[in-house]
Amino acid sequence: IEQNLGILSNVQGDLDAACSHYLKSLDAFQSVSDSRGCGMAYHNLGMAYADREKWQEAEAFFESSREIAESLGDDHLQALCALNQAEVNHACGAYENAMSRAQSALRAFEHMGATIDKSDCYRVIGMVYRDTARHVLAEARFISARALAVESGSALSEAEICRELALLYQ
């Protein structure tokens, strides 16, 4: 219940409440030794802390989630953590790390056939290219990302990609 309340609070933009709920869900999952639940709670905490631009905390939560996902053999969660860590790296100006993690996540998502997640990887790769003045490459990645978002029917991802593409033309 706390995990779902956290998601709801996050969607409503109440990041403080979301973090509180996610921490309670983490406590509950830990109390019953539910590793998968802990991995998801850490991941959601990482997302919320990244939204709050608390980069070190976000990175630590994503790393905890990734370690659990690795121990469980959850390839999808591992790749999501790599993708989100790439976004944190990008925000902190660690472009080489961001590119490496985004490309690693992309390879994993390609192997899984996870179209929407591939779209997010191309978006992050495009952001790195844009912010390192490789505009032609950035535009190509954003266009690929948008096509994948449209194909998967994700209006939210498409909007995020369009925002990033617009920043390229400023």
C-alpha cells in the first residue's frame, strides 16, 4: 500500500510525501525479507530523489536497487537502474559515465525487446550529445527516441523527448 501511495504522491507532484511512503514501503519489505519489493522501493526512492535533484542520494538508491536486481537476476530492473543512473550522471555533468550507462541499458533493453525503455535510452544519449556540442548526433538520437515512443504509445515519453529536442534548437 505504501509503495502505491508513493507512486500516487509522486504523480501528483508531492515528492516529500512520495519519499515518506517509499521509505515506509522499504521498511515493510525489509521486515518480511522481500528482496524484490526492496529493489523496487530503492528504485522509486532513487526516482523521487532525482526529481528533487538530490543526486548523491538518488545514485545511492539506484545502486542499492541495482545490487538487489543483480542478485535476483532481474535484468529489466538492472537496466532501469543503469538508465536512471545515466540520467543522474548527465545532470551532474559526468557525460562519459552517462553515455556508458545509457548504452549499457540500451543493449539490455534491445535484448529484451523493451521498446519504450529503448526510447528513454536514446533520449539520454541525445541529451549527452546535445550537451557536449554534438548536435547532429543528438538530433538523430532524439528522432529515434521519438519514433520508438510513438510506436509504443507513450505520450509522456514523447513529450519528454520533444522537450529535450526543443532545447537542442535554443
